[in-house]
Amino acid sequence: MLPDGRVEKLLRAATLAAVLEAPLSKVVKRPLLEARRILRRFPGVGEPGADRLLLFSRARPLLGLESNGLRVLVRLGFGQDHPHYARTWREVTARVSPEAGDSVPFALRAHLVLRHHGQTLCTRSRPRCDACPLSADCPSAAPGAGPHGGRAGSKHVSASR
Ligand code: SF4
């Protein structure tokens, strides 16, 4: 992004924060739907970003999946890779959220572990299924890496966010 764009974004965010007349530390404690709606008014914050803000502020036990964690879960069979990133995100989030429970530390750890797994082993273009501890149960594991004999990347999440 050009510096001009960043400045404009910051100004819009600061203006909105002033209009809200509440520190964000209080906004994140509002009822979930209201907090999400408010956070999404900030420039550059979509559904995933709003959930991440709620997670990292330790206000809500949401997974707040980013693209790496999302890709891992799609390959593990928790959803499909739709052409529209938001649809994939919503589908996977809806499927895994009940398993996340109501513990913020657990959700934070799950978020970080999934992101790390997607960054290091289950990478976008060259997943290392041979070194993956999940390969035995992964329907997308590369041939020979698990009992399913699937092909890693066949459930490819292409979004780069
Ligand atoms: S087995 Fe391969 S595709 Fe499945 S989670 Fe591990 S790295 Fe990803």
C-alpha cells in the first residue's frame, strides 16, 4: 500500500475511534455481534480481522483464522475451498468453532498452532506431508505420506490474506 493510503486509513480509524467515544478495550467487551459490527467499520478490518481483534484482546474465545490456519483446516476436511475467501472462512469457522470451546487461552493457542503449521509444513504451494504429524489422518496428504494417499494441494486455499 502507498504511504498516502496508509495515512488515510489511519486517519479514518482515528476518526472512527473518536466517534465511538469508547476505548477499543471496552468495545471488544460488548455483545459479540455488536462488537464485530463495530470493529468491521474500521478500514481494512473484515470478518476474520474482527474475530482476531476479539481473540487477541482476550475478549472472546474465537479462532480468528487467518489464511494459513484456514488452509490447514480445509486440507484436513473441515470445509471446501470456495472461490470466495469469505465463504471458505465462514464455512470452516462454523465447523470448527464448536470444538474450540469457551477458553480464550485454548483458542489463542489453536490459532497460533494452526498458523504456524500452515507457515511451516502445510504451506500453500509445497506442503511437506512427509514431515507432517497429521498425515495419517489427513485426506489431502500427499501420496505415501498417509494411509489415504490423497494429494496435498487438492484442497488448495488460494487467498493470500
Ligand atoms: S498431511 Fe499435508 S496437506 Fe495434510 S495437514 Fe499435513 S502438510 Fe497439510
